[in-house]
Amino acid sequence: MTSSVVLPIVIALLAARAGDEIPPTATVEVVETLHGTEVADPFRWLEDGSDAGVQTWMEQQNAATRARLQADPAARESLRKRLDVLYGATTLTSPRVVRDRYFFFRQSVGQNQPVLYQKRRNLSADASEVLNPNTMSADATTAVDWWYPSPDGKLIAYGRSTSGDELSTLHLRNVDSAADTALKIPRTRSCSVAWDRDGGGFHYVQYPAAGSVPEEQLLTTRLVRYHRFGTAVQDDPIVFGKDAPPNEWHDVMNASDHAFQFLTASLDWSRNDLYIRRNEPGAVFEPVAVGLAAQFEADVLDDTLLLLTTLDAPRKRIMATSVDKPGQEHWRELVPQQKGVIESLTIIDGKLVLRVLENAYSRLLVFGPDGTQVTEVPLPTLGTVTDVTGRPDRPELIFRFESFVFPPTLFRYDLGTHELTSVEQTSIDADLDAYETRQVWFESRDGTRVPMFLIHRRGLEQDGRNPTVLYGYGGFGVSVVPRFRRDLLPWLDQGGVFASANLRGGGEFGEEWHQAGRLGQKQNVFDDMIAAAEHLVREQVTSPERLGIMGGSNGGLLVGAVMVQRPDLCRAVYCAVPLLDMLRYHKFLIGSLWIPEYGSADDPDQFAWLLAYSPYHNVKAETAYPAALFTAAESDSRVDPLHARKMAARVQAANNGPHPILLWIERQAGHGKGKPLDKLVETKVDQWIFFQQQLVGPPGAVE
């Protein structure tokens, strides 16, 4: 079925064009026959990032890109100073409430990483520092990836990683002394922790040691183990996952009252199995929902097991049963499917607080334990609720709210008095009343109506001349919702427009919306993005010469596909940490985990649709492509930088247009999580300088 022929090396030098500083790239003719189809892969040699030749090539590419992006030092410095001010404002998260302790992260001026603090008894108390990643390394690349406080709040299990690689080591911190204990557990990437009720141990997720499983499974095999304090880590027993498929994703979690624990297992982004155990010695995880084509989350209120599920409800509903009778035959519907998507369930004051997404905006609904709606929490404007928190036995509901032009604000709502109070708001050096947000709808290629947000200064004249950047993601059921983006303000201030499209493949309208943009339906996502761009041009918000598109990760795949399918659509493409070789993506790092979302070229039917849209394989010779900036990160342990390297080389070789095709591989950085503030600002400067160079100025201008 599969054969590979490596022909003699042919050095192909790119034709030198006026002002083109991109170095020449070698090709090695590799042809594979997959399911009877010959597939050329001339830049496969760029897959090995450790190769000395590849390292030299990357240095040359980086140098050429840096020269382009630093061509106007004054403009660059002006933008950096503005972003330094905007990102220098204090940021905050909603607290986790554990007994009388409020834990929250705050990132203050001059700090590269957010710091974990606690307040005792109430939100008005003085804060004390608990965990400061800024003191853990000289270059501020050490980050806290995840954290879980014990039931009494005296201990915190947290993951620490460096250089953005997210390959965490579990540490244990004594909260009151703000010091770590001697406990260290390696290989705890994306870990979840379920604490014992007495705080004397926990279940956790760990990856296997090298040599214990095939190398390709080291980053995709998740084992649930149990550690009790006073025992040796190397003796921690495997509780779940020993005989599971290598790509099965396992997580553990506590019920809100810590009386029960849950375990989830999933081989698919749209379904998972659920298990429950009483949080007491000797209890084992018992099945609740196994083998059902649906998603399940759970909590316990008194003796009632609550299930938030997509079973027969693509926008989710809540089922209930006794904890002693968890089987499906005992389930009853407690809260039916809503008009919007039920995104989360939180038990506060014996009530069910539901975060609902309706037309890509948040609502916050409160239901009684009998399933009747009690109230709806008033929100300041149309926007996004995040981090809903509180205690099961107190009426204090705390949440964070934000929108495109409404900065993150911490609110407290009293479920007894129904009083809403603003606790703290991020202070931004900008007149936010000068901007407006509006939602528009457009039809995609197949007639599906898709919404999109437009953000710009008030009084925008729709004359087809506004520099516009269109963002999209469209995958994994991830909802693209209104978020406050500080880096947008300089762009808006110079007359730019930012558009954010709610493409299929996301979760904005439930699981049906997700399914309409995955596997063999993935082309719908690209069609939606193309239709969004065409709407912006048709409505004279902008023109193709003034339009840029951007996306990262799965969104990088999106803009890469749109770029090769419609090179005439826009002038500039920003493609960050992307997936682009869709025939080989599953062979690298954790790519095999995404097969349920994309499919695999190992399957003949799935190969056909992957080949049809794979950006790398659909680059056409002698084509005028828009300007492009491909970016990747050397320490990325999710998406291998090989995608950006191969794609940049192939487009550079094929491009016969006047616009630059650039590549930037960032050192000591990963997929994005835990990136130090100074590196984040530098990345934003590169992004917006690139768009300024390409989109601002007389239409049709070239460098």
C-alpha cells in the first residue's frame, strides 16, 4: 500500500527577485505511493529540526525574516512601547475558593509570569504570595502549567515546565510557608489531580518512562496513578490505563464536596467514558457511562449525581440520578437542552449555576436542585463569562467577565440578595468608548448562516479601504468568543478593523456545529472563512489588497488551507504554530491524538479528503501568493515546527508574486502556554508590524 522512493538530491535554487533576501532551499525528491497515489514531498529533509543543515537553514530564514520585520525601527519601537504599556496593566483570574481561602493569579507590571496569591476569609482581605514562577529561573521561561489545591487549601500540587515545552514535573507546595516539599513526580504533562478527602494523597496522571512503551507512544499514553504521602513515588500503583489504547486520554477530578472522585477516558474529542468512586480508602472507580457516543461531565449535590452531557442533546442537558444507582437506566432529565450551549455546571449554595453560550455570547443561569430556573445573573454587556467559582455551601458566586472592548472584570454575585458587585477590573490606558463591536451574519458556500464579530473605532466609513485582519479557528469544538485583546488597540487606533468569525468545527452552537467541521466535513471550515472574507469585501469593510487573515495551531491549518485554495482572497497571511502537512501530522509529537478530529492518511478514505485540502500538498508552482509569515516554536511539544519549515520552503519555491514568504522559528518557546510576557509582546510586535507593512498604505503597494 505504501512505498517510498528517494531519488538523487537535486539542489533547486530559488530565482533571485528584486529585494528578495530569502536564502535558497535545497530539495530532496521524495515520492511516496499512498493508496495508489504518488505524493511528492521535496522538503521532507526539513522535518529533522536537530539536523545541522536544518539548523543552519533556520538561522538563515530567521535572519531574513528579522530583517524584514525590523525594516522600520521607529515604527517597531513605537508599537512596542504602546504594547508594553497595555500589557503592563495588572491582569487577574477568578479565584478558586477552598474553605476560607481564595486562590488567584495576578500578573503585575514588570512580571513575565503570573503569580499565585491567596486571600483568607473574603475577597477584601490582604493577599499573600503563594507561588512565584518569576523567581524560578533567570530567563523567566519557567511556568506553572496547572495546579490543584488540597481540600483544606493547605497544599497545592502544581506542574512546572521550562521554555514552553509543557513537559511538567509535579511539585507540592506548602501554602502557608510558600515553600515546596521534597516531592517531585516527573512526566506529568497536562496533569489532572484528584485529592483524597483528608488531603493525605491524590490520584494523578503521568506519562510512561522512556523504554517502557514504544517511543511514539511516550507523549500519548496517560496512566492514572495514586500517591499517598510517605510512600515512594516509584511504587505508585497504576489505577487506570495500563491496558488502555495508547491514545486514550485520561483525567481525574474531585466532586465539588470532595466526597466523590471522577475519571474520564476518551479516544475522541466528541465523546468520553465516565467513572465514579467514593473518596474513601479501598473504593474503586465504577462505570457510569461507558461506550456511549456522547460527552459527559459530572458533579454531586448531596446524594444526587449530576451529569452534563451531549447524549441526545447536542447543546447539552443535565441528567440526574442517585449516586447509589449511577446506571443509565436510572437517569432522568433535570435541566433540558437550552437555546444556547450549556458550557459548564458549577454547584454554589446548593444551586446549579450554568454558563450558557447563546449566539457566541454568554448567559449565566441559576437553577434549583429540582431543575427549575431560579434567576439569571445580569451581565454588564454582551460578552464572555469565564471562571465561574464559589462554594457548594455559600451564596457567593464569583466570575470573570470580558468582551472585545470591555476589560476583564471580577464580579461577585450574592445568590441570596441578588446583588451584583464589581470586585476588580483590569485598568487599561485607553478610551474604550472610542471602539465598538457588532455582530454580523453571512452565508457560507452551502447556505449555512455563520456569525462574525467586527471590532473597530466608532464612525467607521465602509469605503473598501480599511485595513482588516480576519481571525478564525474552527476545530475541536472550541468556541471563539468575545475576549479582551490588548494588542488590538494600536491596530484599531490607526483605523484598522478586526474580524472574528465563528466557523463550523467550533462549539459555538453545540456538537452539531462541531461535527459539521471535522473529519470529512473539514472543507466547510475553509469555506466559512472564505465566505467571511468575501462578506467583508462585498460590504466594503475592506478590499482584498487591504485584507489579512490569521490563525494559530488548528487555526494555522485554517489559514494555510485558505491561502492555497484562494491565493487571490487577501494580501497577507499570519500562520502561527500550524499544522500544514496533513498526510504526516499524526506521526509527530502528540499528533496521533488528533486523528478523531482530522482522520489519518493511513486510511484510504480519509487519505482522500486529507490530500484534497492539506496545505503543504496543495501549493501550486508559479502562483502569486499573498505575503505570509509562518511562525513556530523550537520547544513546541504539541505541533512540530516541521510544518512551518516545510510549508515556508514550498511556498517560497512556488511563489511568482512580489510579496514575501517569511518564516520565524522562536527559540526557547513552545506552543504558547507559559510564554514570558517579554516574549509575548515581541511576538505581538512581529504580528502587527507584518500586517502594517502589508495592509497599511496605498492599495497595491509592494515593498
